[in-house]
Amino acid sequence: MKRFLTWFTAIAVIVGLLAGCGARSEESTSDNGSGSEGKGESEDKIVIKFSHVVAENTPKGKAAAMFEELAEKYTDDKVDVQVFPNSQLYNDDEVLAAVQQNNVQMAAPATSKVSKLFPEWQIFDLPFAFLNTEAVQEAMESEEIGGKLFSMLKSEQLLGLSMWDNGFKQMTLDEKPLIKPSDFEGQKFRVMSSKVLESQFEAVGANPTPMPFSEVYSALEQGVIDGQENTLSNIYSKKFHEVQNYMTISNHGYLGYAVITNEEFWNGLPDDIRKNVKKALDETTQWVRENGQRLNEENLEKIKEDGTLEEIYELSDEEKQAWIDAMNPVYKEFEDEIGKDLIDAVKALRD
């Protein structure tokens, strides 16, 4: 009898424990939906994943964070903007396809990346095509240039919403300062995947090496490449100046980002949501225009303060003209791909 009672008691305890575990499991599931606290609440929101490849303290990184804040504010938190910087989701060679497939809803790829689908966008990679960001803004606000470039995106399920400036590119090199075009001879330079940028370096005797942005630091550190071109904010935020010895302030090329979205996703938004998200984006774009240059200037001062570079050399007007002359054949080479009408329109702004 005692043995029977002992077994009965043991079985009762086990059944009780299992029931308790089941109740806790049910409670946990009902609270969280899929095991993530607060997930049930966010499921009612419209999620916008925004992917980019640069650091958070760059003009684009700060702009993405500002857009997130404003979009959620203006939609009364009906939208959940999730920003993924530093190539956390996709590198710069992958992000366009991710937007096309609606794996992310928004991105801000460099114009060089857009030119892989639309050769006309190579206009921004032409050396010395724009003298300042005001000229870029004027170009993108014109129907002749900006209207034409944005309208063609729809054929690939993309929609152009805005253009964010980063600024103008400078050169860094490990071996010596770049002053004369002949200083490029034989040097290996990382470039974005762009035929125009490759031709730009080939025109001065260098060896261009296309490479994702996320791989540049290690390639410089290991000597896989000798130098690179980038804006001051990208050079500082990615610490390229710590693995290079020389920098030349050349302002030879513009680096901007086309803010794009998946067309079907955008058109499927409720009218009030779309209106307020666009309002947030327009305000962010204005902030970028007003502060992009300032951020680059601040980063130049930080690079100087770090003291890791042996020399920072700024081209004189005469030296810059020698670069312009050496790289000028690139315009003729890509006239058919880009379109003579676009090139002439940009030259008219410059002249």
C-alpha cells in the first residue's frame, strides 16, 4: 500500500510540473506572439527597412537616423523605420537587388551603384563634372537631368525619392602624395564598381580595383591596394587615414546617394502615410544639403588632429587643371553610354 501511495504521489507531482510548464509556455506565447517582446504591437505598424553601407556618423548615416525619427513622428508611430548601417544587411553591390525584391523597402546607394542598371547615371562619376553641391542640386531639380534620371528607375521596380549629398572625393595613397597625374602611374586604387571610375584611373596610368566599401580598410591595411578615393566623412569614419600616409584634397569627383524605394511598396502605402513619410524625407534632404559640407570640413579637422597622415596636400588651380586635362578623354569614351545630351547639360551648368 505504501509503495502504491509513493508511486501515485510521484506521478501527481510530475503531472503538476508538466502542466505548469505548459501554462507558462502558453502565457509566454500569448504575450509575445513569436517570442519577441513587443512584437505583437509592431506587427500593426508599417515596417520600412532602410539599408545603407556607411557609418552612422557620416552625412548619410545621420540622415538615415533623422529620417527614421521624423517618419515615425509624422505618422504618429504608424510606421516603424528600421535603419541598418555599415552593410549589416547588404553590401553596396547587393542593396539595389534587395530593394527590387522588397527585402528592404528603402536604401540610399551611391549613384555608381545605380549606374549598373542605368548607364546614364554614370554622369555623376565623370571627373570634375560638378564644381559644387549646388550644381548637383540644380541638375537634379531640372527635368532635363534629374527628371530623366529618376523616371527611368520605374522600369526596374524602383522609385527615386530624393538625392542626398555626401560631398566631393579626395585621394589617399600609401607611398607618396598625389600631385601630378604621373604620380598615379602603377598604383592600385580601389574604386566602386563603375566603368567610368575605372577609366578615370586608367587615364592617369593607375590600376583600378573594384571592391565593396566594407572591404576597403582591410585591403589598405594588407597592401592589397595602394590607395582609394572617398569623401572626408567616409575616410574619417572608416579610419582609412590610419592605414595611409598621404591625402590629396582634389575634389575631383562627386559622391551622392539616390534615395530609392520599391515602387510597389511605395504605391501601396495609404495616402496619408505616404504623404507624411515623404514630408520626413524632404526635411531630411534639406538638412543634408545644409550640413553635409560642414560635416566633411569637421572630419578634415579631426583627421589633422589625429596626426596619422604624413602630409595633406591641396591641389593648386594649375595642378587641378593638369588632372582635368589628363582625365578629360573619359568624357568622349562614355558619350554614347551616358548620352551626349546629358553630358552637354551638365557641362552647361559647370561652365
